[in-house]
Amino acid sequence: MEKQGFVDVIKKFILPELDTIKANQAKQDVRLNAIEKRLSDINGHLIDQSRRIDDVRAELKKEISENTIRIDGINTRIDQVTFQVANL
């Protein structure tokens, strides 16, 4: 009889609690999956932004280099004109 009483206590108190825990765990799993998907989406977005930043950086470096070449050319012309004026 004691064994049956013990089983009845388990059925009455512990099994319902376990069902509640399982239900809560299922809810947490759904939330965790949603969070993981959101993090994955954010990670993809950050990777895309990083690529765009790298592209812009490369474009700016190219433009700066081209502008430096132009400025050097203008400085050379100014030096030539200054030399010609000085020799007049």
C-alpha cells in the first residue's frame, strides 16, 4: 500500500508540475528560436554593412589618390609658371 500511496502522490503533485515545466520549456524554445533567427538576420545585415563600408573606403582611397595626382600636377604647373615669371 505504501508503494501505491507514493505513486499516487507523485501523480497528484509531481506530474502536473512536470507538465507545467514542459509547457514553459516549449514556450522558451519558441522564444529562443525567434531570438536566434533575429540574431542571424542582424548578423547578415552587419556583414552586408561591413561590405558596403569596405567598398566606400576603397572608392574614397581611389578618389583621394586621383585628387593627390591632380594636385601634384597643379603644383608642378604653378612651379613652372613661377619659374617662368621669375626669369622674365
